[in-house]
Amino acid sequence: MSRTVTLVSIDGTPIGTADLVDAHTGEGKLHKAFSVYVFRKNRSEILIQQRSTQKMLWPGIWANTCCSHPVELVTPQIAGERRLKEELGFTCPLTPVTNFVYRAEDPLKRGVEHEHVTILRGDDPAGEVKADPAEVMAYTWMPIPDLQKDMNDHPDHYAPWFHQGLKILLSA
């Protein structure tokens, strides 16, 4: 069964659907997505993940806590809470913070991301991380200053949406 994504205009208004792979190949099609950022210790640490090598785009690259695409008629918040449980084995309440649009071509030339992203923030999750190895190769709780320094020193180790989303989130 193929998955679909919701195509959107630049302001996030739904305009149709497309096959997931079709939306991520060629020039890419602007579609709805969400990015989850989970913090602990008074937002001094963030949970980040290294994407599985099985991922089509940016395999093995470090990214925010989790991200994906809401299915039609499901809010990014509900989809984010569901995806957090699927990828990392825990849930926590998520709060929508803001949206941004970006486009980036995978460095391995496997496709493109062109997304209208809703940033979702979670704080102080209960339960332990139980990562799905098909989705997550590794994970760590990282102090924000250490993460910012490493992202600056080694930008190619991190997903492009993570660079943009973290800056936006920390300035919100």
C-alpha cells in the first residue's frame, strides 16, 4: 500500500495529495510535514536521533527527535504524538510552536525534501526511549550549547530541516 502526503500552498493550505515517493523525487512537491523536538531538564537538553540507514533520504544523519507527515485530516500534533510512540517508544504532550517552509536535496542524490513543517515541542517525557531500529540508528540527549557547537562545527552531520527548525524554535 503506497502512502500519500498532503500537498500544500506556500501558506500551508491543502491543495491535493501525492504519493510519498513522488513528492520526494524530481523537483519535489511542497507537502505538509511536522518536526518534533522533545526537551528535558528545563529545556537544557534535547533528544536527537540518528536516522536509520534504511531511510530513503538523509540516511545515517542526525536529526531532531522525530519527524514525518500527517495523513489527511489528522492534525500535526496528533500525528506527531503517534509518530513519537512508533519511532521512540514513548509519548508526551506536544505543543505546536510555528511553521516554516524549506527545500533541500539529499546529498546522496536520492531525492528532495520540500516541506511546510509544523514545529512541535514536547517537554519532560515520561518513560524510557525504546527506539525502532528500522527508523532510528542511535539517539542521545544532548545539552543545547553542545549541540549548537557541533552543528556549527559539523553541519553535514545534521539534517537541513533540523538546522532551520532548531534556530526557529530556540528563538520563539
